[in-house]
Amino acid sequence: MKDATVSARVEYDVKEKAEFILQSLGIPVSVLINALYRQIIFQKGIPFSISIPQPPKAADELSEDELNAELSIGYAQAMRGEGRPAKEVFDELERKYR
């Protein structure tokens, strides 16, 4: 029987984006939270890795093979139309860090 309430404060945009995805999948937020709690119980811990990501390396810190691999990934993304115009990216960064 579901008889407990969970309340948490989150950033508005994070909530909106996550709920949009869940709605697209047809999964109510309460179902996801219940599933997460069950996984915490089952695994006796957080069911995914939480770590501080390593910052990306600068181009001059990469070996030639690593640089070529990164360039290949970027090229493939561009060929699939996944890129954005540089001006758009720089304008966004400028607005964000002003």
C-alpha cells in the first residue's frame, strides 16, 4: 500500500526536462521514485555510480591516437547533423558566464 510521501526541492529546469522525458515514456514520476527506492533496497546502495567526472583534456594533453579518436567522433557527429553553429555556442557561453 502506498501511504508515504516524498518531498524534495530540485532546480526547476531539471524537473521540467526530466518530467518531459518521463511523460514521453509514459512513466509517472511516482513510479520512477518507487522503482529507485526499491533498487536502493535491493542493491543496498545507490544503483548507479556517482563520481566527480574528469575534466576533458586539452588537445595538447592528448596523444596522437587520442586526438584522432576525438576528432573522428566530432566528425561523425557533424556528419549526422548533431553539431551547432559556433556563433550560437559562443553566444550561449557569453550569456551564461556574464
